[in-house]
Amino acid sequence: MNRYPPWKYIVMMVALTIGLVYALPNFFGEAPAVQVSSGKATVKLDALVLNIVKSILTENSVQADDVTFDNISQNATIRVRLKDIDTQLRVKDLLRKGLNADPTDPTYIVALSLQSAAPGWLASLHALPMYLGLDLRGGIHFLLQADLAGSLNKKLDSDAADARTLMQEKLIHDRGVNRVGQTVVVNFVNKDVANLAQRLLSYNVTELAWQVRKATSGYQVVGVLMPATQKTTMDQIIKQNIITLQRRINELGVVEPIVQQQGTDRIVVELPGVQDIAKAKDIIGRTATLEARMSDDQNPVRNIKYPVPDGDDLFIRGNGAPVYLKQQAIFTGDRITDASAGFDEYQRPAVRIRLDARAGRALRDVSRDNIGKPMAIVLFEKNKGEVLTVATIQSELGTNFQITGQPTPRAAIDLALLLRAGALAAPMEIIEERTIGPSLGADNISRGFHSVQYGFAAIAVFTIAYYMLFGLISVIALLVNLLLLIAVLSLIQATLTLPGIAAIALALGMSIDANVLINERIREELRVGMPAQRAIQNGFAHAWATILDSNVTTLIAGLTLLAFGFGPVRGFAVVHCIGILTSMFSAVFFARGLVNLWYGGKKKLQTLDIGQVWRPKNAPVALPNLPSKKQPVQRRISHPSQALGTWDPEEQNRKMPSLEPIPPQHTTPTKSGKLS
């Protein structure tokens, strides 16, 4: 009756093992570490850099606890975990000198950080600790707002320039092309010419929906930015800004910065562990520009110590080779409207670039006279230029062209990303900033963890004292719930904040509430005289419906907070929803397994160790059906009122007989000697 099949116990053991493995890293704490990341857009971390780091440590007799290469995230990093802070400072200086030939222009950024002190085999299983939020670790919080309206107007100005160029190329006489609010208006005198222009514009400038309208003096072709295109453009602007901010924040050496969208035009930036607000503002608000320049193939670089020719600038390419580029820029990055990775007609990796009309005309004029010569695209940041790519002009270029010669598809994707996000796609303004000190964060951690510990201890003492052995089983299930909750949060790499700790405490309360419901239902079954094994079965079965209803309604509220909340509210909702699921598993499935394991094999079980069962006086007792020596006379109910307990014998005798005996059934022996 109360026994689990073997597969259910296997599920329990697997869940417990997974919970232990993925919750374990949170108990090892953090150790001092040194973080190495790329300092230039053209430089990528790879296995060669990892070997250089290891050789530097070996040459200087530094014994590192662990050296890891994180190439999964967008910004690859190398982390060296060390034993103490003194060794950490020494290794930082050694790596900074060994990796950067020019200290004034560092190729790699070496920063101090903290790393989990968990063993390496846990990290190989992707068992990593939860990240601590800003309110627990301390740091800086920024809320940035993007000027999306200005960016959309800029895009419409580009579309207006494209329309003006198209009218000139097709020799269509118009009376002016202007941007009016959120529309582009082309004026005409003749309706037929306006219809022709509308067809051409609809085919060539596809981002706008073009319509012909009657004006006071002639006709107008009005282009309106379609809602789908407008939403896509705004989302792309925010994503480009997020990517750019992530790449810049990498210079601060923040272990796990939080850069995420909030609403339609805002970005939240949280930098745990950073206290220098001035430096953080400088990096976040930095300006960057892209320029396309012709390479001076007439003056190859023979020695970088020689004077630079007039009209040229000296740059260093990603592979370390110097190159002279013309000072005159063909076009700048703000003229790039789109850049995407793909393949050319020969299935080679390529980057497709789209320019606005003005930049397209300039590039067409320059490329026509320089076919077969190299052209470079340079990223300028902090008054320093980095050559992203140098490609040979194969034919006359215009508004749309592509760059080939990338070694891998991944390199093409990276180049397209840099072309789109080299600079902020929309200017951003800091509308909120907040600094939390590390001492306040440590105090928050202490208070939050103590609240969970004291709450758990109080629940455990009361539950065991009131429900005895069943209370102990409830406390074990509560521990399993806490273990699974921490394990799931660590597995998804959630960021733990103060609201998250509050959600953990709430999850503990809801989990023990489910066990209280089960224990009380078992007591009710015992009060009416139900056998012990049957009381266990009915108690869990009857309490399940109530537990399910209460948890589902609470889960709906949690999902609502998760869908519409931001920041701390969303963090609370994540922990709350996961806690509901783990509590249902631990309180019902796991606790039932422990009860079955303890009581399931006892066939003559008379009592349960569930505390005092208070039975009211004169309460009816349901006795078990005992076998009788004599065959009882079976009777059937003839009137439904008798089944409901409202049967009146006198009234029934006037209408029909209430009970009639059922004649005994005769049995005949079979060939096997058994009765049938």
C-alpha cells in the first residue's frame, strides 16, 4: 500500500545528488584572482594567449590554484586563481608586463577580481556558485536612457537623402525632398510623375510605406516608417548599445557585470565590486567612431621609426603589421545603416555593409578611381585607432557592398558586430546612479543569511516538537527543498539579491505549510479510527489537491511578477517561482518517499509517531472490516432516503418495505475442489 517502486527512489537519489553537486560551490567562498581580457576590438583571446599566461607563471615560480579560460561568454576571459592577495598583486604586475609590449597602449587588460574557490572538477560540470547582486557585493548602479527619437530622426534623414539621390538618378523632377516629423515628403506638380516616383521609392526605399496624397499645390509622396520596422530599429539600437557597453565595461575587470534592457528605451548597468564612479562614467560615456580610409600603397612601411609621409597616419593592424593610411576619411561610422555577416557567391565568409546615400556617393567616386587598391576601416576610441580590416577594392562600390577575405564565419560575425556597435547607436544619458559600499553589502549578506537560518531553525524546532517523527521527515524535506532551490539557481547562474533571499525565506514557509497540511490530514484519518497504513495513504492523497491549488495560484502571481517586473521585483519572482516548484517536489514526492521507506514494510502497523492525535469525546470510530465466522445476511437499500440517513420507518412502511433479505447464494464444488 505505502511502498514506492524502485524507479521513484532512483529519482529521489538522482535529484538529491544533482542538488548536492550544484549547490556545493556556494559553500566554498571566493578566492583572489587575476582576470585577463582583450583590450582591443581586433584582438581575441585564444589558446595561444592561455599558454603564454601559463608560461609567465611558470617562469616566475608562481603556483596558481587554477587557471581557467572562459570562451563561452561573449567577452572571453582568462582567470588565474591564487592563494592570497600578495600573490594576486604580484601576478597582476607580471602578466601586465608580459602580455603588453607597450604599457601606454595595452593589448590585454589585466585586472584584479574574485573567483570561486570550488574545486576544478565542479567547474568542469558547470557547477558554479550564484552571483551576488549589487546590494550584497557593493558597487555602482546606473540607469541609462537612450535617445531613440533622435536616432529615428537620423534614420529618416538618411532615407530622405536616399530618396533625393534616387530622384536625381532617375531624372525625375521633384519640388524638394524633406523630413517632416516622422515622415519623408517628396513634392511633385504632376500626379503621373508622383505615381511613378511612388513605385520607384516603394521598390528602393523599402523601410518606409509610400503613399500619394493631394496637396494644396500639387501632389506629395509621403513615406511613413512602418510600425514593424520602427520597432525593429528601436530594438536593434538598444541591443547595439548593450553590446558596446559590455565591451567597454570589460576594461573595469568586473567579474559579472549586469547590462540589460529595461522597458523600451532604458538600460540598467550594475557593476558589482566597482567603487570608482568617475572612472565608470568615463568608460560608459566614451565616444567611438569608425572611419574608412584608403591605404597608401605607394609608401609601404619599412621601419616604424622613419618619419610618416605627409598626408598619412601610421596604424598597427591586428596581426602587428604596420600600415600607412590616408588621413582623408571616405565615410564615417554614422553613415553605416546596417552590417551583417553572410557568404558570397563562392560560399566564402563575407560582411555585407549598407551606407546612406551621401556615403554611397562618396564611396562610388573614390572606388571608381582606386580599383585594385586596399581600403581600411579603422575604429577610433580613446583617441587611438585600431584597424578592423584591410580589403582590396575589386570593383566600383556604392551604397551596398561586401567585404570578403575573412578567415572564418565567426570572424565575419565579429567584424559585422564591430561595424554596427563600434560606437553607441544612440546617445545615452545617465538618469539615475547609485553607489553601495562593500561593507554595506557584507552586512546585507549577513542579515539575509541569518534571517534564513533563524527562520529555518524555528520552523524545525516547532515542527519536530509538534509532529514528532513526521515533523523530522518534514524538516528533512525542507532541507531538500532548500538544497534543490540553491542548486537550480546556481545551475541557471542567477544573481542573488536581497529580494531573492526574501523569496528563499518565503519558499521555506510555503514548503513547510504543505507538510503541515499532509500531517494534519493524516491525523484526521487517525481520529476516525482509520488504520495507520490507510491513514498515511489517504492523508497524502487528500492533501495533494489543496497543496496543488494553493501553489498554482501562487505560481500565477509569481509568473505575473516575472513577466511585468524589473530589477529587484524580477529577481524576487525568479526565486519565488523556482521555490514553488521545488517545494511541491520535496513536500509531496520526497517526504512521501521517506514515510514509505520507514513505514511501508511494517504490515502490522498499529500507531504512527505523529504527535498527539486529539479525538473528541463520543466521536464515532470507523472500525475495520473483520472477517466473520458466520456469513452475514446481505441487504440492499430500497429507498434513497435510507442512504442519506433521513429514513422514516413508519412513513416507509406505508409506502413500501424498506429492507428485504437477500437469499444466500448456493455454491457447488468444482473439479478442483474450490468453491466458485
